[in-house]
Amino acid sequence: MQEKLTTNKSNIIDKKEFRRRRRELIKEYGDILQEVLDLPFENKRSWGLLLEEQAKKFSDQIAVKFEDDEITYKQFNERTNQFANYFLELGLEKGDIVELLIPNKLELLILISALSKIGAVSSLINTDLRGKSLIHSFNTIPGKIIVIDGELIKPYLDIKASLNAEMIEGLYYLPPKDQKISLPENFINLSREVSEFSTENPTSTGKVKTNDPIAYVFTSGTTGLPKAAIRTHYGMLSGGFLFGVVMAELTPKDTLYLCLPIFHATGLSVGWPAAFASGATLALDKKFTVSNFWNRIQTYNATSFVYVGEMCSYLMNRPESDVDRNHNVRTIIGNGLRTEIWKTFKKRFRIEKIGEFYGASEVPAVFANLLNFDCTLGMCSSPYAIVKYDFEENEVYRNEEGYMEKVEPGEVGLLLFENKGTTRYCGYTNEEATQKKIFSSVFTDGDSWANTGDLLRDLGSNHAQFFDRLGDTFRWKGHNVSTTEVEKILNSSDQIEISIVYGVKIPYVEGKAGMAAIIPKVPLTSFDLGQLFSRLKEHLPSYAIPVFLRFKSGLSTTSTHKLKKRSLQESGFSPNQSDDSYYVLSTNEANYIPLNMDLYNQIINKVYRF
């Protein structure tokens, strides 16, 4: 039996207003939108070519501000060329992979750009990863060259013995600014090596095509360890024009503030290109800090910034002050802004336009709020469908003929993109993982659709609203957490028989906190929580460590013998829901402590915070 969620028509798009705004958009930006649509078919432009064009057009305009450094478009391109020409002399060729373990900094942008001019591919390793996840990311697509930030040498050395080292031809580092570090043998100072090389544009730029890969971005996908999702030059170019020129309405007079990591798709394919495609200045920061956010906006005199939903919630949770409106930000672009705080956020921080978008790392198609409606991901020009989902059986609904059915406006369903033409599923580097994301015979025999794993509410007029992420992935502290990855670490413990990991909602907190339901192998009285926590800390990034533990004697299954997560998720983390034993991560994240009703109430009342 198919179980449905409540229909909500409060944000259905008015058809008349939709048509009016669409006419205005086409009148002002029709040529640019057509150019974006034509890019993959012409297959001539590349990220490197755009840099060379902007270096001529905006030569003395500041391209990037990072900490105390500034660099113009001309200087950025020349520095990029030095790296590119060095790598060319080294023998790097189109299609070669270079692994980068580098946090947000100017040199990371230059490195990616330099490799793009050769047609080489940057593998952007998540700098938060440690242990097995970091090993997996390096070994998934081994590179000819590895470049590591000087501050991250130790995490690399901790896992070096487990890496596939046979392909590595060079091991480089970027020295920390004004800081001396002691290095092991075989590390080469890349900044020093490239300093004498030519600043002229390499001829290789013209050989790189729009549809060529530019980077691998590691995503949790929906199952397993991080997967390398392919990003193309088209993704960078289209992101720049669509999000920067059209949606954020940036010009060379603007400054776009970006504090999201470049190793994530939003930073790489939205934030950075949005600034460069419009000739604006990119103000790059190492990371987001809620207490200092608006001060940084003022320091850079930013007129726009890139967000994820968690950022907005953290900012909303701060006490109101004059700094909320004492800035020059007009437009913002990003994803995940919660519907329930959208209008309040817009009013409190005096934002004129919220450029919300939705995009899956593996699918070259997006929803974008080009028409500036409230509480929506926007519209999508690519073929997509929001189909009915059976929440009880945790699978797509198929009718008696075996086909899926689309939801009605106001209803929630699973988002699919048609898997052909310009929306063909880019997938992962692992073909088996890619095929798991494809549905066949969805509406007709033999058709092919890519499963995003996300639930959307249909708002009509080609618009949608994000509702939730399905099953095996949830979002916590700005990161996607793979339940399968966490379960593998838990289930390999000699204290645990089996576990299920899922996300639970804490009323005032953005995203979902990780919770693990555990059947122990040993009596709970002899279960070593300290040992379990140490194991999790060793193998998982901090945001993936479960916040709650629930010890059970057994786990229920569906009629098709799948472990039931939904009932566990619905019961949340309240210890009065059952006779199970509950534990919560201590506030200093040093161990697990028993969760009783007094502590539960402290969490609900914002006394005990995460």
C-alpha cells in the first residue's frame, strides 16, 4: 500500500505571475540563457579560455581577495599560466589526474585553473576526512601527482602507507604563509618550482572542450564511502553565467563572499564561477564562522554571498543586532534555505533576492530560482519528474502496469531526471555505483531516468520545493552523512551485532543529527562506550559521528525483509518512547553519556546544545 504525505498547496506558484516574470527574464537575459544552453552542443569553450578572456576584459579588476592578499584578473591568469607551463614541462597531459588536499586559499583556485588549461583533472579531496574515508578518497582515482597544503602534511602521512603509491610521480606541498614546517623526504615546494616559468597562455588551452571533466568532487552519494562525482567545464561555465550573471545579477562592481569549501560542488561550480563569469571580485574565506560572518561581509564590502541552509539557520539563531542590516548585500545564492525561515531571513537581513537552487553533483541539470519567487528551488528547463513514493516500503511506487506515476501539485515525491542528451547522468567514477542510480521503464518501456534520492514538493508551473533527503543520507553541520559509511564502522566493531544509522530532527537545529540503533554482541553492562567512541573518531569525520545511540534487543523488517528505519526515525531520540537504553554525545564531544528525560528536556529547551 502506498503511503502519502500531506498535500500542501500554500506555496503553489501563481500561473499568471509566473508568465509575467518569465517574460521579463527572457527579455533581459534571453541571450545569455540561450548561450548557456548552446555551450555543450558547440563544445568549444572551457574554463581556461574564460580566464584568458576575463584577463583581457577586466585586467586591473580585483579577481580574488583572500585574507590580506589581492590579485587582479590579469595577475591571476599569469600565475595560473606559470603553474600550467610547469606541469606541461613535467609531462602532464590531458586526462591526467592530480590529487589536491588543500583547504580554501588562493593557490587552490590557481591550481585548479592551471590544470584545467592542460585538460588535466583536479581530484578535490575533502580536507575534513581522516582515516578510512581519506584513504578511500585518495585510492578511488589515483593521481600522477599529489599536492598537499603544508598544514595538512600530518593527516596525509598518517594514511600514506595505505595508499596506492605506484602511480604517484610527484609529491608536492604548498608552504603555509609566514610559517616554517619540517618536511619528510620527497616533498617538493611547488610554489618555488613554478616561480620562474612563463606567464604566457599555454597553447593547450585551445584543445580543452566544454564537455571535458575539470574536477572530481567527493560526495557521499546515497550509500557507502565517498564517491568521486565528475564536474565538467560546462558545469563551471553554466554555473558562472546562470548563478552569477542572471540570478545574482553580479557586475564588475560587486564582491561575492564565499566561505564554503571549494572541494564541495557549491563552492566549486557555483560560488567561484559566479564571480569570475561576471567580472566581479571573489572574497574567499577559509571557512564559515557564525559569530564573525557579518563582520567579514563588512570587511570585504560584499554585495552578495553564497550560502547553504545551515548557514542561514545559524545566522537566524544569533541575537538580533544592528549588524544584521548594516551591510550592502543585495542578493544571495545557494541551496537548502528552509521554507519556514525563508521570509523572516529575507526581511531581517534586508535581502532583495534569494537565488535558491538545487543540483545533484552527478546530474548536469538544476532547478534555479530565476524568477525570484519565495520558498522554492525555482524552475528547471531539463526533463524531470517528481514521482509517487511508497514510504512504508521505502521504494518508488509502480502501478499495476509496472510504471511510475507523477505526483499532483502540492504533493511530495521522488525527483528523477531523464537520463539522455544534456541531462545524461554523469555518475561516479565507479560504474557499478552509477548504475544503481538509474531507473528503467519508468513511464515507457526502456526509458531511463536518474534517481536523485531527494524528495521534492511539486509547486506547479515547473517549480518545486525541497522536502527531504531519502534513506541513506542525511545532512548535519553542513555536510552530507552517509549512513552506510557510518554503519560499516559500527558493524565492524567486535561489540556490535548489527546497527542502523539514520537522522533525527532536533527542533531548533538545522539538518538531522545522526542516531545509531545498535544490537550489541555483549551485555550492555560490559559495553565499552569509550572504545566505541575512539573507533568512530579514528575512522569518521567529526560531523559523521552519531550524536545519539539507542541500544535495542532486535530490529524490525518490512514485508520485503528490509530493515525498518522509518519507525525508528519517527520515534526520535526521546528516551520515554521505549525501554531501550539511550545515550548522547557529550557537549565536549569526548564520549557518550546516558540520555534521560531531564537531559532530553535540556536538549529540547536549547540548554544542552550541539
